[in-house]
Amino acid sequence: MKLSIQTNVLRDAINKVLSVVDKKNSRPILTNCLIRSQGQNLELIATDLEVSAKIILKAKIEKEGSFCINSKNISDILRELPNEELFLNVDNNNLLNLNCKSINYSLLITSADEFPQLNFQNQSSEFRLKTKQISHIINKTQHAISSDETRLYLNGIYFQLNDSKLRSVAIDGHRLALLDTHEFIGDNKFLVDGVIIPRKGINELKKIADTYPEDDVSISLDDSFMFVNARNEYYLSIRLIAREYPKYQTVIPSKTTNRFHIDRNAILNAVKRVKILSNEKTNGIKLNIAPGLLTISTNHPALGQANETLPIVYEGKATEIGFNAKYLIESLSVLNETDVTFEFNNELSPVVIKADDLPEFLGIIMPLKL
């Protein structure tokens, strides 16, 4: 292989696929990036066999070829090189020679034959999503993904076709985030039953959305994988979580008897202030809800106590509900700066959070017994 490319172009591409690599993988080849040239295209591929990424770049290719190289090592080298033309040449001694101005490296490489064969496309079940929609979905629901690895089915976002809307749900046993995307065009049999996209795949999806903020992407599914194609130059293959998603609908109250309205910034900042004196393990705070007035309080036996009162629109009976302040902060932080509504039945029932300007969103937090 012999080619030249701008250092910053190769650096940016390597950094995008680097996050896919599992540094602790027991198979050494999976710590490598496959670099392959075809025509005037340079392909970079990385995988941990769960999530795979491929980026196609334009380069001045004199001689085609392919090799594998340690992903972190090449990333570290490119980070220190100036933004000049970079020359790559694989010699007969199985060494990759990198030359940039007066800087020279000779790097050990591995045969491309050892890298796993990967698939990045299944056109039989294709639909499209705007990258803005992808970012919106992830930003509103990602905080509720569970990190409990014993419940694998909760370690991702659930996508399901629901009455011609794309519904996205994340739940961790303490809270739920649900978003309906109405402007969805696509009829996919796998979405009817629903698919679970793992956390790592979600992070890579977000990266594609951030890279092309004004585009849309092609997405296809089969029984085991989601395939994503952006501009025919940035590809993902994400292994879906092969579990049945819990019946999240049972958590959503069919009706609520009490509700109050409050400015989102006011309650968010108050909870942040009061949380400082909450218990480090439970982050427990109390919301005392009374007609026209909300009191947020906490009591730490070793540090002291804190409380703050805020005006609210509420006409129901006085109720005191305990919350994990961290969960409340994260749920409120994804909402816009507008009024929010808290709906509940009693101090032990799930609390529904809605935003006035985001009717397609629903958040739920389970109360904390204090």
C-alpha cells in the first residue's frame, strides 16, 4: 500500500472509530483498526464485535492494500503530528512507514486477514431518520438508561413503532423517559415488535448525529443488528440486545388526581441547592406540596439541614413526597426552559413529569421512602 492524505483528515477519522475499540479485549486483533485502500477511497474499520464503525475517506492512492494497526498507538502518533500531508507506505518487511515533513515512523502491522469479516448494510428493511431527530431522542431519554449489568434488557434505549410514531423508551427501575417522534417515515417489521439499542451503540449514533447535524441517515434492521449509513461515508453496525423489553406501559399511571405547575429553572436550581446537604448514598430530599407553595428540604445528621420555598400553581391537598435529588435533576435537565407539570396520585405513586412545550415527552420518577 502506498498513499498520501492530510494528517488532520486521518486523525479525525481514527478518533471517531477509536471509541468502538475495546481496550481490554482478550483478542489482540480487536484492539486494532483495519485500514484498507480501494480505488481512491481509504477505509478505516474498528469493532469489538458488538459495535462496529467504518469511515471512508478520499486519499491519493498509488498502490492499493490493507493492514491492521494498533488503534490507540496510531491515534497517539497522529495527535502529535502537524496538519501537513502524510505519506503511508507498507514495505516488504511488513512495516508501515509514516512520513510527515521531517518526521518518520516505522510501525509494526498485522495482516488484514486476521481481522473479522463485518457487514454494514441490509437494504431490505431500510428507513431514514434526520440526525436532528436522533440527537433529540438521545438527549431526552439517555439519562434513564440503566447501568445495572445484571438486567441487560435495560442497558439501552427501546425503539418501537407505535401508531405510525417512533417511540423511544429508557427505564432503569427508578425512572422512565419516553419520547414519541411524529415525523417518522418508515414501515419496518422489526420496529413493530421493538428493538433495544445498547448504550455503546447509542453513543456511536450520537457521534454520527453530531458529525452531520443537518443530514439524515439510512437505518436498516435484521434480527440481530442495526445498520446505519451516513452519506455513504460513515457506517455503523450495532448488535441489538436480544432480550424482551419490560412492559413499560404498566409504570405509566392511567390517570392522576393531583398536579402542580412550576417554572423548570426555579425547581431545578432549588433542588441543586438543597441536594448539597442530602445523604450521599440516597441523595434524598422531600417535596412538601401545598396549595400555592412548594417546600424542598433535606436533613443531614452530620452536616445540617436546608430548605427552599417556591410558588406553584396547585389546589390539591397537602402532600409530602421523597425523591432522589440526582434523578430529579437529570429528569428536569433534559427539558427546555419553560413551565413543567408534576402529576401524581399520592406520596407512593409514580410521579409524572411533563413539559408544556414538549407534549411528545413523558418522564416518570418513582418516589423515595424517607
